[in-house]
Amino acid sequence: MFSIKLKIILAYTLLFGVMLTGFAAIIYHSTKRASFLRLNTNLKSYSISLRNEIEDELNDHSSLNINKLTSIRAKGLIDKRFQLFDRSGKVIAKDSILCRSDTPNLKRVLHESFKYSRKKIGHHWYHILWSRFETGRDSVYVLETAASVKDVVDDLDRLFYLFLIIIPGCLIITDVAAFFISKAAFRPMTQMADAAKNISGENLDKRLDLPKANDEVRALGETLNEMIGRIDQAFKSQKRFIANASHEIKTPLTVIQAELEILEKKVKDLESKESIKNALAEIESLTKLTNSLLTIVKLDASKTKLHLSEVRIDELLADCVQIMSPAANARNIQINLSIEDATEIHGDKEKLKSVFLNLIENAIKYSFADSSISIRLKNGDSHNITIEVENEGTGISSADIPYIFNRFYRSNEIRAEIDGSGLGLAIAKEVVELHRGSISVESTPDEKTCFCVTLPKTFS
């Protein structure tokens, strides 16, 4: 697809090229017509001079003085020549060059005073004029005069080649000028496009820089800024709603959970106990979702601050494994923790703990029963450490991998089978990035999935 800038350059070039070519064609044909008209005039003048001299010679003498006729000057003609014929076509004065060409039908020439033609004789073109005249003896003659058109052709060729140089040169200059003009014209739009690319949900307070000129580009920028402002207001309203709703829901959930836990201790009926247990499980899921929503709101509002301290990552991972062991044992899943070396980093212990608990919880959820989970702590280099959480399970399809760190994203294949909110990995990614680290995933469907977290040893 051609860009608008390129389309404008091509349009300018095509239009200017057509105009230049048309202008050059008009000049060329006008010059050609004027040159041959001038040649006709000069040839006619020469022919009349010859006729006058021939009439005088024939009236005074019975023969012609060829040398005298040859010496008659012809203005503006090169390689001038002539031949003289009588009424019957007999050659009275012969030219060594003109005699090589065929003699025209003299009967047609005798009916006209002047007749022009052009012939190639040998390797050269000649402009020829046939003229009829009568002498005082009532004799009719036909005079053939000719001149080379070499100078006219040379001038036209020079003009043609000059246009061949000038037109492409002008088009190149036009292209360059159109490029810089369009570049200058589109620069404000390009700058606004670059600025718009950097505006996301995290920095909707930014606006596009508007050009000083009060033109269509400025009007477009103002419209885009107004649109970004409306989106910003919509995002803020959404975040306020989520924060308020989460706070409002959190208190009743806590109360309901406490009441159900008291009721569970008092109820003796096994069926009732099972129902209360299921209700408590759902309340726990809702509580986790509420906490996740509050965390997201804080992250968006840039209110999340890291409480930095020295954190033993090996001990933190061991605590996480211990916390998640009951859930793993319930599905007969073995968790293997491999620590290359005791490692200490600078970070927020509680937030990092939430990241690894989430990754281990997901590994348990999506593992096959009677399988294993491997957690490996490696010293990547002198500046970073790497933590890998690998499980044997359903895996993640290649189509889902680009989106799994997006908020609320869940694969359609597992949405109905496994509970979840789609917020855990999004929060984990943002927490890791707050620590100036990175998180990635590799997966083979129906075989294994490995999440890799890279964290700097020092936070600076």
C-alpha cells in the first residue's frame, strides 16, 4: 500500500511530467513548423531569383550561363541546387545530385505555380520547390530548386535531446521538492501519530502536541485530544467503580465468611456441612477476586509502592511450596524445589511472594493428576537471578500465549473447566516489572508449561 505522502509525490510528478511533456511537444512542433516555413520562404526567394535570371538569359541569348546562375546567392540555404526542364521534360540545366532522384509528373507541376516536396537523395534529405514560369518567347519551363534540411534537422535533434535532459531533471527536482514539502506538511501529523502510539491506559493524562498553524491538522489534533480526554474520564470512572465496588463487597464477604465458619462448627448434619464448605470455597474465590481488583486499581493509580528489603529468594520459594503443598497433595502432584545457591535480592517480599504463589497455584490447577511440578532457582549472571516454574499438564496454545498476561484473559478451552479470574498473571507481570524484571512463558500443548521470572539482584 502506498502512503499518502508517496501518493502526493507521484501525483505531483505525473501532473508536472504531463505538463512538461505537453509543453515540450508544443515547442518542438512549433519550432519545426517555423523552421520549415522559413526554409520554404528562403527556397521560394531563391527560386524567384533564379527564374528572373533565367528569363533574362533566355530572352537575350539562346543558351544559359550556368556559372552565373550557380553564383546566385541564397539566404538561409545550405547546399542549394537547381535543375531546369522544358515543357516536354527535357533537362536544360542538370544538377549532379538532383538528377539521381525521380522526376515528378511535370503535367501536375505545370498546373501549379509552386509545389513543395521533400526527398532523400543518397544519405541526405532535401527540401524541393518546383515552380512553373514562362519566357517572352511563350515558352514554358519548370524550375526545380532544392536545399539541404540538415541544419533544420540538426537544430530539431538538439532541441529533442535538450528536452530529454531537461524533463527528467525537472521531474527529479519536482520529486525532491514534493518530498520535502510533503514531509514538512506531514511532520505535525507524524509527531502526533508517534505521540499517540505512546499513550495507553497508564498515561491517558498525556495529550498530543498541536501545531501552531490554525489548519486542518490542528483541528484533527484537537479532536484526538478531546477523544483521549473522554477515554481518560471513562477509564477513571471505571477504576473508581471497581475500587468502590471492591471495597463495598469486601466487608460483607468477610462477615458472611465469619458467620459461615461459626455455623459450620455448630452444624452436625453432614449434608449441611458440605453445603457450607462449598459456600466458603466460593466466598474465598470472591475474596481473592476482590483483592485482585483492588491490587489492579492500585497498580493503575501508581499507588503501589515497593517496601524494599533484603529478601532470601530460596527461603521465600520454600515458604511458597509449603503453603501450596496441601493443594498439590490433594491431586497427588509432587512439587520439586531445586536451588542452585542461596540467593538474596533487594525487593518487596510480600509482593514477590504473591507472584510465586500465583505461579505455583496455576501450575497445580493446570497439571495432570499424579504429575510433578519443578521449581528451579538459578543464578543467571552476576546481576540477575532466574526462577522457573514448570509443570506437566494441558499447556497453553500458541494462539493464547501472546494474551495470557492481559487482564481478564482466559482461554475459551479452559474457561468452563477451571475456575479463575484472569487477573493473577496480569498482576504478577506488573509486580515483576515494578522490580525491573521480566516474566515469560514457553509451552507445549498437552505436555508442559514453563514460566520464567528474571529479577535483578539489586534494585537501583
